[in-house]
Amino acid sequence: MHGLGIKLAIIPIVMMLCTCKAISNLHPLILVPGSGGNQLEARLTTDYKPLNLFCNRWYPISKDKEGWFRLWFDPSVLLTPFTKCFNQRMMLYYDRELDDYHNAPGVETRVPEFGSTESLLYLNPNLKQLTEYMAPLVEPLEGIGYVRGETLFGAPYDFRYGLAAEGHPSHVGSKFLQDLKDLIEKASASNGGKPVILLSHSLGGLYVLQLLNRNPPSWRQRFIKHFVALSAPWGGTVQEMLTFASGSSFGVPLVDPLLVRREQRSSESNLWLMPSPKLFGPGKVLVSTPKQAYSAHDIPQFLSDIGFPEGVIPYMSRILPLTEALTAPNVSVTCIIGTGVKTPETLFYGKAGFDEQPEVVYGDGDGTVNLGSLLALESLWADEKSQPLKVIKISGISHTSILEDNAALDEIVGEISSINSQAQSNVYFA
């Protein structure tokens, strides 16, 4: 289950009345979702070995003529026998020889409609009220003049995968960065050469920052107008340690956290979201047991002690160096975050161990990401004189409600409008 960046709950349909005037000469805008924030499809091959009768290749019945079906989000995941099927099909495996991750045997996956916002609006278009994601954000963007497929685009990706530090392969994540780069260039070209605004949510912000820093300054200057990051977990989250230790249903009813724990541990991107030692100091206890206290500097030991030793090598070699690479891209950046929502800060486990949910001490944040992580760029880039950085804090807004709350949407759309109004007299060349 992937909860960072998506909430599955019945959400009232709220019509937002936007008083902004439509803006002409808009910069193209690309939306980059968070973890779990777009649809995924799968297809089973003859190499697939079902766990049980429920997981046979006939399930689900609804497939297209080539055998593709919706893997995320499928409501049958809420039913225990099918939760196990979901886990098996969502699992990733780390190959030490190849130093990279791959799907479960016999499972092919794809991301539908790259370049379009369609797979970001709802995780399941047949369950719009239950799986609404970026639809409430897209509506007011259209209200100021954005048009899907012309000036407004989406960059969905396989959020189970992550990126790796320099010198390590990351086939799926690297392909997404290349696809996103190509989309940026095409969006710019189709809009008179105007540079692009990138608007990310959650994990998407980490991907965008990596994209910027993996391309030369000349490319950034030509193609990037502004980067707006919503709820970005720059330094990871304590919540992720809970997910690895005990599993998490992220508030989804009927789902046993222990049933989904193995799949959650297998996710490369979940390792990327572990608390960064760069931001959570060695003296800050994040997890406590009767025998051991763990800080962000003890994550390798923590992974081993919770029964996931296979995570230690990829964490140490691929992920840890990546978490330290929060380099200023010298592109204008705006961070919009929620604050004042109780957020897991320290986890206390008793004698029952990690199979039980812990006692939680809460601190400030957006309910998922700790405040220090949300504000990380302020301190890390404090001496970067050539790095424009603006931070907008919205009290009482959670990690996911930032995409649906009217006050938050006003701030986001207002910032996009402001960016578009800057230097309107500039001439852009294709």
C-alpha cells in the first residue's frame, strides 16, 4: 500500500469558486504526483505463479484485449484474499548482481497515459469520490486558463521504484527522468519556447529536484521557469520507519498492516523516504524498544532488527548517498507546505515487538512529513545566494488535504498565477 501522497476516503465534492481572471500567455505546467498518486496497470505472463486460487491469472476478470488490468487502485485490495494477490503483484525485488530492482516474476507493469493528467485525477475513474487525487487541483488551474494537453500536462510514473546514487543503475527511475525531460522540452516547444513550470506533490518533488540537478545549468535556464513543490519530504519521514517496522494501512479500512508490510518494504521509493541522517541528528531518537534506541544514523541496524536485512545493502549503497544530494539547482523554487498537524515523531515499541503497532509521540508537520523535513531547504540552502527560495506555510493543512482544501488551492493557484505574471514581456524562442 502506498499512502504518502494519497488518501483513500470518501471526499465531498466541493466546487471551488475561483475569482482569478484567466491569464493569457501561460507558461506550460507539468504536474508530477506523489507516491500512489497515479494509476498503474499490470499484465500477467506464463511465468506468473499464483499464491493461491484467488490469485490465479483469471483475476481480475476485467482486462483489455491484451491482458492489461488496473493494479492501482483496485478496490478488491480491501478484501484479505485479494490483498495477498495485490501484494504479490506489487512486490519489487532487489538483484544484488545487477544492483537494481525488478518486478515480481511473471508480472509486467506500465503507467497509463504519460503526458496526460488523466491518470492523476482519480486512481480509479469508476470510483471517483473514493479515489480523487489531483482533480480538485486541476479544476481551478483550468479556471485561470490552463488547457489539458495544450498548456497542462501530467507526468505519472511507477512510484514503487526510486532513483539511485551516481554509479548505480536505476533502469525504471532513470527512464522516468528521461521521459519527464522529453515532456518538458515538448511542452516548451509547443508553447512558443516558453519555459515550463513544474508542480509536484510529495515524492514527486524529490524526483524533480534530481532531474534538475542531473541536467546542465544551460538546460535548466532554457526550459525551467519555476519549480513549485507541495508537501515535499526532503529529509524523509518518521512515518516511513513505522511502515517498515509494522506495516501501515494509511487509514484504509479492513486492511491489516501486517498483510501489506512485505510489499511496502520491497518498495525502492519507500527506502528513499526513510529519515535522512543529514536532517535528523544522531541524538534524535526516532524509534525506541526495550533494548534499543534508533536514530536516523542507525537505519541499517534498524532494518536488520525488524527482519529486513536484505534492505541494508541497497539502502547503504544506493539510497543513503542520494538523501545527501539536496543540491540547490539555481532554479526558482517555491515550497508550499501544511503545518500544525500532529505528525509521528517518535515510535515506542513494547515487548511484543514490531508486529504490534507502536505508541506514537507526535510533533509538528503535515500529518505525514515532519516539519524539519518539509523546511529542510531553508536551512540547507541558506548560504546559496543564487538560489531563489520561497516557502508558504498553511496552518492546519495535511499532506493530502493540500490538494483539495480551498484555502490551500487558493495559495497554489495564486502562486502559479504570480509566476505567470512575472516578466510577461520576455520573448521566448523555440
